[in-house]
Amino acid sequence: MINFKFITLRHLAVMLLLLIFCAGTAMAQSPAEPLRLSPNEAVELAIRNNLMLESARIGLGIRERRARHAWNQFLPSAAVTGTTLRDNWPTTQGFDIPALGITPITIPQWHLTGAFSTTLDFSFALFEGVRTARLEYEAGFISLERAKLQMEQAIRKMYNNILFLKANVSLLEESLNNTQRQANIAEANFRAGLAPRLTWLQAQVAVQNMKPAVRDLENALKTLKGHFAMMLGLPFDTVFELEQIPSDIPIIPFEVAELISWAATSKPDIQELRASILALESQQRALRLAHFTPFLRFGWTLSSMFNPILDPFRDDLFNADNWNRGGNFSFTLGMSLNGLFPFTREGQQRRDMEANMQIQSIRLAQMIQETELEIFTKINSLERIRATAEASQAAVELAELSHRLTEEAYRAGLQDFQSLQSASLALEQARLQLLREHFNYLNDLIDLEYAIGVPFGTLSNLGR
């Protein structure tokens, strides 16, 4: 029994610290609550936290500032200069008349000059440059949206792959449990004298052979989850749970011509290339205007030279009489002649720009052709997968029936272990094939939605 008479404040403090320590230890040892994610929530996390997209946002910010301040090329350029100079030979002023006591004055060799100058240029190329900056910003915005869609495409497909591996692990664990149950039946039959010892040993070997496959698949699932967490901007060891997706395969009425028409105008890659071509055309127009049109330049200069009489380092620097003021205002109308000749640097630059335009146009035509072939291939793949999935579903039903009958016959001693193992393997392969076709269909739908430039989930929701 505790004697409260001898409990002091020091004892109470120690007991309180122990209670706090025990509570903290219990909280630290309690498992972390898993992060539950839907496909849309995973996409939002990736777009918000992925470092690749952050770099793209910074690049877009550079283009945005350039477009927002493109008018600053119409601001005059100003400069302030201060110069100290020394003449190589002394300069004299006046006449040498000894009779009159007149001698020439030697001007100091050191001089100080200060000047302020400003110039302002006007040309048609400057106005086109403003438009170029705006088009480059729009192209950068489209590039960022394309990067987001590519990230969403990758996240959704990886989400499906994790669910596929998880379901595959469950199937393999179920097969392992069935194999263990069959081994138990083999042991019971052996002890009852209904089966030889070899059958029991074969069943034990089958169990041990399946365990490494289960561990390897679990390790692959763990690795894929780590990559998935890193793409979401989370620690690689984050524990999360993914929502299940519908297990049916939607029937979608595909119109190849209509999908190709959508893709030619809406595919993110094609949109990005078209925007880049528009910006390049504007750059080409600005270059031609700079080479073939005149420019007008306004200039204003204010200068002053410090010319002391005796010594520039001793005379009063703030005496206005020691400063000679000057300056002028000018405007110049001119034109560069180098751009008129194709063999000059400016002429070659213009020809390189034209060749680059041709290359980009060829790339656009090639990309449209590749997209048409991609859509045609994806549609054929989806139709094949749907037909294969229907056959796989029938195969699973037959394999389940065959496995159940074979196991009943094996239990009664009418079938050997090899027949039971073959029936189990056939059932496992049929289930895995159906599962694989289901997730292949979903991933191909994601690729097709990206190719035609529609929001993800549009086609899958259309078929339900």
C-alpha cells in the first residue's frame, strides 16, 4: 500500500515524466493510419507536388514575365558615363611675346568628362516582337498543360498497375492456400493408406515452390508503391490504400474517323507543336521586318568637360566656369543592308529560320499520321481485349468447375495429385488472364483518351 505521506513534489514530477514517456512511446509504436487515395486524389497530389511539373511552372513564369513586359522594348535606353583622360602631349594656348611679357599657357593634360545619353528606336520588327512574346507564352502554357496530362496519364496507369499486382498477389496467395489444403489432403490420404508417400511429398514440394513466387510478387508490389509515392511527392515508404475500380469492361461504340478528327485538333502533343509553329512564324516575320524595313532612332546627349586652368586635381570641381557644356538631339533614319544579301550572316539566319519552319511543318504532318495509326491500333487492341476477356471469363468458369470436380475425385482417391495440380494451374492461369485483360483494357482506354485529347474517364464513363 502506498504511503502518501512520504510522496514529495519531486516524486510527483518523476511520475508525471514517466507517464508522458509511456504515452509518447505508445503513440510512436501505434501504426500510422494508411493514406486512402482515389485516382482523382492521386492525380491532384502529383500535379501539386511533382518536381518535374514545378520546373515546368518556373519556365512558364519566365515566359509570362517576358510577355507581360514585352512593351519595355519601346522604352528609351539611357546611360550615364564618367571619364578621366590624359592627353599624350601637353597643349599650349596663346602667343609667346617676351617683349610684352606674354607667354603661352600650358593646358593641363588631365581632363574629366561626364555625359548622359538616351536613345529610342522604332521599327516594325519591335511590334512583331511583342506578338512573338505573347505567342511564346501561350505555347509555354500549352506545354505545361501537356505535362500535366502526361503526368495524369502515368499516375492513372500506375494506379491500375498497383491494383493489378495487388489482385495478382491475392490470386497467388489463394492458390498457395489451395495448394496447402491439397497437401493436407495428400497427407490425410497417405496416413489413411489411400495414397503413396510420394504423392504427399510432391504436394509439399508444390507448396514450397509457390512461396518464393508470392514473396517476389509482394516485393514487386512494394517497389511499385514506392515509385508511385515518389511521383506523388510523398516519402517512398508512405502507406496508402487505393480505391477499387469497376471490374467490368465497358462496351464503347468507336467511330474511328470521328476519333481521328478529335485527335488532329485536341491531342496535347499536336496542340503544343501547333503553338510552337505559330510562335516560330512570328519570329520569322520579325526577322524579315528587321532585315527589309527601315528603323527610326531618336537620340539625346548631354555632356560636360572639366577644363581647369591650372591643375584638375587642385582647382574647384564645383566652379561652373571650369566646365564646358555640350550635347545634342538627333534622329536617324536608317536601314541595314546586310539582310538584303543571302550570303551575309543575316541572310543565312533568315534561310535557317525558313528551313526550321519546314522541319516543324513536316513534324506536324508526321505526328498527325502517327496519331491516326495509334488510334487505329488502340481501337483494334481494345476490341481484341474485349473479345479475349469474354473468352477468358468462360474459361474461368470452366476451370473452376474442372478444379472442383478434380479435387472431389482426388479426395475420393479417383485422381492422382498431378491431375489436381494441373487443374489448379489451369484455374490460376485463367483467372490471371482475365485479370490482365481487364487492366490492359483500362490502360489502353487511358492512352486513347490522351491521344484524342478528351478528359480522362470520358470513354470509360460513356460505356457504362
